[in-house]
Amino acid sequence: MHFQHPEVLYALFLLIIPVIIHLFRLRKFQKEDFTNVKFLKKVIQETRKSSRLKKFLVLFTRILLFTSLILAFAQPYIPATTQALQDKKTLIYLDNSFSMEASSSQRSLFSSGLNQLLENLSDDESYALLTNDREISEFSGNELKDVLQNITLTYNHADFRNIQLKAKNYFKDFPGTVHKLLMISDFQQSMEMPDLISTDDMEYALVQGKPSNLRNRSIDSAYITEINPENFKLNINLSSTVNGEDLLAVSVFDEDKLLGRNTVDFSKSKSTSLTFTLQNKEIAKGRIKIDDPGLQYDNQLFFNIRENPAIKVVIISEADNGFLQKIFTNPEFETLAFSPTQIDFNSLNSANLIILNEVQQFSASLLNNLETVFQNGASLIIIPSTNAQNQNQLLNRFGFSSFSEEINQERLITSIQFDHPLLNGVFEDRTQNFDYPKVLSSFNISSGNAILSYQDNRPFLIGSNSGYLFTAALNRENSDFINSPLVVPVFYQIGLESLKKNQLYYETNTPNSIDVSAEAGKDEVLHLVKNGKNLIPQQQNFTNRVQINTSNLDLEDGNYDLMNRERKILTLSFNYNREESELLYSDISAIENIQTFDSIEEYFSTANAASEITVLWKWFVIFALIFLAIEMLLLKFFK
């Protein structure tokens, strides 16, 4: 038993006062003479015994009376557990990712969890709330109920490690309190729950929502194949969490105009694909749609198809550049070739890719123009001449190290860095043993990020930002590289990277760098506009293009118009990542050192029971009244 005011218990020492009074309050009996002395002596003895018993009963009753009153004022109570006596802080993590849209008993997991929270939160307590799209904030019970009603589902999803770090950072401001983390989620495997959780700094309580129906069908991706002047093929990949024979309708729209409809089934496999043959023309606001009662966010996929501008390539050469003109052809590339003494600087300044092929001398004006165009975002390929010792100034100007020495012996090009961003995904097989091209004369360079290397691991092709440097001349007298299978993918990929082509769509929660073939004035800013929502992405202006980055934007899925003031430039499409669609869940019952609950109601019932305090002062007031009544009865009726 504990006391809210234990200092009142010192009053118990005052109970000695009635004891002293009763002990020293001695009565004097007056003797009277009667005729029957023997009888009178017996009456006097019995009267004295009766008076002494009554006196001790009254004394005992009064002591109990005052003891009960003192204990009542000390306000005694009995806690249900030791935690009931400690201050506590409760942080609630509410998973509002798209996977919580799965249904359970005709309600989504998210709605069910939300309603249980609203029903069980105490108005008298304070709570902290964390969701996937908002940081930790403290609320009273009433305030939190208002906040919860405005929370919606989001494409963001958090892993356990991230939630744990945020909780620890929050609780460190409250030392000496009991730290409780309540996690309400479906606990998909993507949350990466550990097998063992340390509870040294906080207590974990997990409430797992379990969907009653695990079937969900989704549109995973779309891509284009077999383009010709009349039509193209739009391939769509779909998946299902379970096999089923019922047909699923798939429709393709351009805004609200139906372009095609077909059906698929998942009787043989949980993944399938579908191909639509569409007319080869612009689809500004494409949309692929299915009707599935599972998760709703993956029932649509937005895309757009438009004509990509030709990549402008300028070749400045003093050697044979026929192999380059065969690679950079229409309609993907618009190629112009000049000698070093006859250059159209207007074309040079608007180029996306510049190739310096065995140029031996550079004028100051050409170097300045090249540097300006390079700084404005153009890509640059330098192919040295066989006599390139005097080109170190050129190399240093564009961020390359100087050539250290000339090697006049045959070297084989044997190594390919398949993981380099330029070649990543280009080759189906990572062949290590191929027909190695060779060079007869080459240069060593002290440093550089090698893409292709010689047999002695010295670099043959170096990539640095948007600049590329060969360490040997590529003319037929010096090398057979232009006849090898490597020449086309290497130069072609460099050409494609010089102006990033617009994709069918981009993911919303990834940093996307998008090149837009447009010119924006000094004070002009490009906007992404959708349904009255106006967003300004990070952007960088170059001579003939604008590069925008969406990493700073909280984008919904959909088709957005890219606007320059009131003028529409193009449409960009964004879709949510499909990771939440898999519906694969962790077994949280196997995790050690945590408490698991079947419902939020069960958690709060257990927590409230552990925090319950039984107040006893009312009982001691009742006891005091009872002892007072007993004393009055003793004084009145006991003889």
C-alpha cells in the first residue's frame, strides 16, 4: 500500500494522547454504609469491573476511529503494477502505407485501426504520433482524435530501423520515464522486422492488422516495343498475389478516350503480360486501368508517348569519321561534321554531344567555346591523335589527367566495366572472353574512372561526369576497335546519355533527373501542374535544354503538364512504386522481447489495467464512521 500524503501519518503519534487520558483518569468511589454490607461489597466489585471494560472498549474504538481518519487524510492506494507509479510516454506509430488498404471484415486495415484508436484513446492522457509521412508530434487525447481523422494513405513506407531511430531520438528528451512504442501496422516483409529486439530503452507493443482476403492484382509496368511509322506495341506487365481463373479486364485510355481493351487471367501463373498495338501518334495523357477490389493504388498506371527530339551531335575531326556518322544516324541523332578550321559555332553551341576526333591543334576561341558548351551540360568525347603529347592543356581543361607516357607497342583491350553507369544493362551476358580489339600506339594516364581497360589494367576509355577520353587514336592504321562489337554500344550509349530521353513514366518517390528540350529565360521557371496543383521542381538551365529534378517534390501519381508560364511544353507521367502490392507479411509472434496484441482495444485494456490504482481513502472514512457509531452505542447502552 502507498500513500499520496505520507507526511500525514506522523499524526498517528497523537494516538498516544487518548491512551494517556484513559490511563490516568482515575475515578474515586465514595463509601456509604448500608445494613447488608456483604451484598453491597459484591455490587461495588461488579460495578468496578463493568466500568473498566467499558473504558477499554471506548479507548480501543476511539483509537481505531482516529487511525481511520488519519489514514483517510493520507490517501492510501494500491497500484496494480510498479509501472503504475512511474511517469510514462507513449509513442504511437500508425502505418498509413498503401498496403493498409487491404480489407478485413469489410473494412480496410487502416480504417479499422483508426476507429479502434479513436475509441480507446484517453482524453486525460497525452500521446505522440508518428506516421509514414509526418514526423513525431505530441497531442492530448482530444487533439489526437482530431488529427487522426485527417490522416490519409500515402505511398511512403518505413522500415523498422527507421521507426526505431526516430523513437529513440524522441524518448531521449524524457529521461526517468517509461518509454512505450505502440506499432500499428500490417508488418509487410519490406519493413524488415528483426528476430530479436532490445528493450533496454523502450517497451514494444505490436498490433498486426491481418487482411481477410490476400488477393490483389496490380499493373506493374509498361514499355514500348516494335515501333514503326504506322504503329507501336505497348506491353503491360501484371501480377496477382494468388492464382485465379476469373478474367481481368485491362483498358488503355488517352485521358478519357478508350484506345483498347483486353482481358487476362492468372490461372497458370501469378504474373502475366498483355500487348496492345496502337497507332504511332502522341498519347499525351495515357492511362492503363484495371478494376480490382484489392489495393486501389495499383489499379492505374499513367504514361505518355511523344516524339523525342533528335540529339544534336557535332563532330570536329582531322581523321576519317565515317564510323561515327554510321552510328549517329537519323531519326535519333542530328549529326554535323566540321574541320577544326571551319566550324559553325551556332551549331557547336547548341550541340548535345561534341566529338573531337584526332584534332591536333585547338585555337583559343575553339577551346573557350568548347568549355562553355561543356559547362552548359553538353557531353564531350576526346579521341586523341597518335601525336597527342601537346594536348595535355586540353585534357586538364576538361577535368582529365595529363598523358604521362606514350606506349609504342601492341596492347589488347580486354576488360569491360559492366557496372559502369554508361554500360549498366547494355550487355545481356557479361562475356569475359571475346575477340579483343587492339591498339598499336597508346598513352598512359595517371588516374581516371575506367570504362574499358587494357590487359595491364591501364584505362583505354575513361568517363568523368559527361566527358569521355580515349587513350589511343581510333584510326584504322592504329587500332581495330572501330571494327569490334564494342564500338557501337559504347558510342551509342554516350550519345543517348547526352540528352536523357523522356520515359513513359517516372516513379514518384525516387530522385528523377529529366532533360527537357526547351529554352527558359533567365527569370523563367518551369512548373508541374495537375488538377490545380502547381509544383516547382529543382531545375538547371542550359543553352538548349532544361534539366529538372523531382527529388524535392511530394508527387501524387498522375499525368502532369510541364508549363513555362502559360505555355505547355510537354506532359510528364508519374506512378507509385509497386512494392506495397505483394502482400507478404512478417511473423511478429516469433520476435523476442516484445508484446503482441490481436487488437488495439486489447492493448489499451492491458495497458490501463497495468496502470490502474485502487484508491482506499473512502474505505477508511467509512471505517471511521463505523467506529464513531460503535463508540456512541457503547457510551449510551453499555452499563
